[in-house]
Amino acid sequence: MEKERRSAPRVRVNLPARWEGVLSRETATVTDLSRNGCFVLTGGKVEMKELVWLEIRLTETQTVNFWAEVVDEASEIGFALKFNSSSPEDEAILASFLDQFFRSQAQKKA
């Protein structure tokens, strides 16, 4: 059995995004998100360990930006990213977004 590499809980989302790497500049959809990384559903070509710039639109008025490393790649489908750096403000916005998401999920189960 493969060891789980994720160090933070992830949520299923459907968020518009844009990314830019060495070979591509594309629009995308983030489908899986945590404080440490995400899965980007997109065309375009990336290489393992490539550093890409990612912008995620959390709401109509709120976006966050990250520099991230490609940690897995699914040809023609998308790729997984590990966030490397961002502004403290963007990190706080993402944390707040995820906290709200987890709270709403807990309330639905209650």
C-alpha cells in the first residue's frame, strides 16, 4: 500500500485558476485543495519538480497566488502541486477559506 504523502486535509472544490510554467500559460480548474497544495485540472505541459505560478479564484472577489512545485503529473489531465511560497495575506485567505469549508461540512453532518 502506498504511503499517504499529504500532510494537510484536502477538500474537493471546483475553482477557476490560471497558471504559468516554463512551457505553458493556461486556464485551469482546481479540483482538490489544501493549505499545502492542490490538483490542477488542465491542459498544458509541465515537468516533475517544475516551479509554476498559480492563481486560484476562491470567490468572485478573492484570489490567491502561489509559487508551487509540480509533485505529480497526469498527462493530458493535470498535475499536483505543493505550495512553496506566497504572501502571508494569501496564506491567511486560503486558511480562512478552508476553515469555513470544513465548518460548513461539519454542520452538514451534524
